[in-house]
Amino acid sequence: MQKSSISDNLVPPEFSSKFGSLIKAVLGGLDRLRLCGTLRPLFTPRWMNIYLCAAKVLLKDYSKHAQALTERVCQRARQIAESAGRPYLYVASAPTSKEALIEQIARRDRISEGLVAVLSAVEPCVAISVRGDATKKRLSPVVQTRKCLHLYHYYEHPILGRCHLRLQSWYPFTVDVCLNGRAWLARQLDAEGLAYCRADNCFVALQDPGRAQALADAQLLADWPQLLQELLRQAHPLHGEILSPLPALHYYCPQSNTQTASQSKARRWQRLRRSIVDLPRRAEVSRVANRRYLQALAATQGNIALGQAAAGLTVAVRWQGRRYRGIHPLEPNDSALLEAIARGQWSLGGFRNRDIRSHLFKATPKNPSHLRCQSAAIGRRLRLLRAHRIIRKIPRTHRYILTPHGRNLVTALLAAQHADTQKLTALAA
């Protein structure tokens, strides 16, 4: 494998400058991915009433109707397995690894494409039931957490590789599609005749890293509704009948509808949704989070003199028209604050006021006024850190992250605090 240049889009310069000699190539893309398909309106009693009315099902007959439909869904799963000549197995024990079981079946039967097996298991779910309302003195749909049978259809997909669809066998028949971006990429590389070496879920060698990255990036632009609808048709053939009372209801909206909805809305920042529509943006956010994590790793190998890094830290500064005191890393309060913001768990998503408060105060007060006092105290300390350019606020959020300057500085200070005095004396000599 030829060594390729390291993309700054995937690896920050701070990391590549220190560890670039140890890196063969860089590959970024989808790993394991779970896409949930829900009939969201049916989770509200009002819309469930509308659905049952359109289906001409009385509330008093709901249990009988739902039970009959569940039996048909389970029966079709058995028929799908039987017609494909594949096993249908009931997994009675929760600790049993379904992935290990499927891997064993696929290797035993040498399955390279098509259905591997159908597994069933009783698992918790959010389901719709009909219960009596004592205040209104009538029956009403309710959302409950309960258990029901779930059907797992495992495939060796010609495009996606190993994947599975998990179907809830009771209303509202929620669907989860789980796939692996690395298995998908392996299929893409095979189709183009590009050699690679794969260990578990990691590519340790690539014939053409640049082309592999291009193929991984192309996954985000795939026709996701078409891919998911095809899996839905194979594993859940009754979904068309279930959706017939409300034809506008879909597990996965057609691409044309998605684009029309996006174009009709005013362009502005929105909260990320767990949907295929926001998948490219979620990938972009995840890539930036990975860069921050690599920057944090690079900071652990800093070679800047501590005196140079901490210059000006103990001196008062002015920020936004106000004066802020200096920070003294050897004092208990400032030392505890620096340790709290330097925790590795904040490298990806940042930290909030409440996160730092939970580390600096042993217990959360029950009195709301005391809790507000604690939050205000943490807010003042966060403003102090911002004034010294150690942290910055993530726009339009209540989260903060370390700046590159702050990351290097805090890492050096904490390393010095925990250093062995005997070794420091030896180095000084």
C-alpha cells in the first residue's frame, strides 16, 4: 500500500505533525449505523383514534384486531425464512449474542448474498394499547412501555453487506435498520477490484486510500429512502396493508417529498434529527468532534516550555469591558476547575454548566435557591476561563470546549502538577 498524504479535513495538523510518521493512511466514514423508522403520528392518542376510525376498527375491538395482525406479521416472517430455505430461530436468552449466532450460521452455510436467517426475541418496546379512561368514562389509546416479540431479518445485502432489520410485532410496528459502513465499503472496494486488508471492523491496509475515501464519502449521498424501502418490502411485506388507512403515512419519506419540504422551509439552524435527512450534517458534526478528540491527544505530547505556555495566566485581563482576575493553577479551587474542564469525556460534545457543577460540588442541593447559587458560581468561573481564552462557547448552545491554546495550556499544567518531583529534579540537573 502506498503511503498517502494526510487530509487536514480528517486529521488536524497538530496531530499529523507529531504522529504523521506512524500513519499509513487516514479513512473517515460511517461505522455502525442504526436508522429508526417510526409511524410517529400513531404515538399520539388523537392520531391513533383517526387511524382506527379510517381502518374501521372499534376501540373495543382493538385488542382482537392488533393480536390478529401481530400473528399475521409473525407468520409472514416464518414464511419468508421458509421460502428462502433459511432458519427461523427463537432467541430465548437476552445475553445471547445475535451477531455471533448469525456469523456462525453464515459461515456454516457459506452465505454470500441474500437472507441469512430470521431471529425472534421478546424485548421491551413502546407500544399502543387501549385502556379505559376513568375521568372521561370511555376507552382511549394509550402509549405504554411493555414487551413484545421482535423479528430480526439478517441479510448479506448486495450493496450494504451484512445488515439487519428489526421489526416490532405490535402497534405501531416500529422498524430499526442496522448496517455497517465498513461492510458497505468492503463491497464497494470488491466491486472496483481494489485490494484491502480488514481486521474485524477496521481497514489496516488499502491499495488506494484516496479512492476508498471517495467511496466512503459517496455513502452519504446514496438514495437512502430507496435502500430502506427495499429492505422494508422484503422483511415487512404487510407494511402496505398497515399504512393503507392513512396513505400519506410513511416509514421513510420518498426523496422527492424530502427535498420539497427542505426547499419550502426558510434556511436556518435546526436541531439535528435522528433521520436520514440530517445524516450528512450529522456526519459533518461527528467529523469535527473527532478532530477535537485528536487535537486533545496531540496536546498530551506537547514540547512547549511550561513557563512559555502559562505566560500571562496569573495576570488579570480585561474581556468585554470587564476586569477578570488571574488564574492560579496551584490553588485548590483553580486546580480543581482546570481538572474538571480537561476531562476526556468533554472532547467530543463539550461540557455544560451542570457538568462542571457536578464535578466541583459533591452534592446537588435540594433547595432551588442554593442550586441557582451553585450555577451562578460555575457561570462566573466559566466567564473567567473565557476571558483567558482557555475555553470558548459553541454557538447557539449552552456548551463549551477548550480552545487549542487552552488545551495545550491545561494539559501542560496538569502534567506538571502530577509530575514526580524526583524526575523533575533529575531533568533540571
